[in-house]
Amino acid sequence: MAGGRTDGSREPYFLDDDRERAYRSLVRAVTNLGYPEEFAYVMSGELRSEGAMRRLTSYLVNARPASPEEIVDEMLAIVQNRDAWVEHQMREQSNARLTQWYNRPDRPEPEPGDADGSDEGPAAQGGSWQGGDANQDN
């Protein structure tokens, strides 16, 4: 995470050399377009990851956007994409844990008539899941 240094400088403090290189590349791309370094600093704080900073740097170098609004719009799209990916990963992990729980070896066997997907239930007995007789006219 890009956080300010305690010595008062505006450069973020990175624990990872790759993230620092990505930040410096972003600063270089932003300043080459004529925008201040602080603009890159703020965006790096929003992007928060090396991959996101590299994606934005690539966009800046290749597309050469004409306005800061275009840059911010792309930055927000990258952040939204990353957040959606993180949420997807979290859902996958939750589903894997739930599946593991359902398939645990100490799980008791379901009793006949339980909601276990067997053919014993209202629909199998001629009823309807809607609560009435399936052959009844309304």
C-alpha cells in the first residue's frame, strides 16, 4: 500500500522493489504527458498494486490520453476490474470451503425424507412446489 514517508517527503514508501519500479514507471509516464508527479502519487494510492500501476502505465504510454479525465477514467476502470477480481477470488474460496465442509468425512448421512435431493417430497407425491395440486385449474 502506498503510504507517505515519515520524513515528510511525498514519495510513497514501498517494501517491495517491484512495486517501487512500477510506481517510478507510472511517475515517468505521467510527467512525460505533462502532468505533475503528485498526480501519479495520488493515482498510485488508489491503484494499490504493482499490476494495476503497470496496466495504467501501459495505457498512458500507448494511448497517450489528451486529458486528465481520461486518465482518471482508465484508473477507475482498472481499480473496478481489480476489485471485481478480488471479490471473485473471495467467492471462489468461500465456495471451496463450503464444498469441503459438505464433503467432510464426519458428516452424518441424511435421513430419508430430508432435503437431500431424493425423490421423496411433495413433487414426487403428486403435489406441487407451489403449494397446490398440479392438476388444479385456477
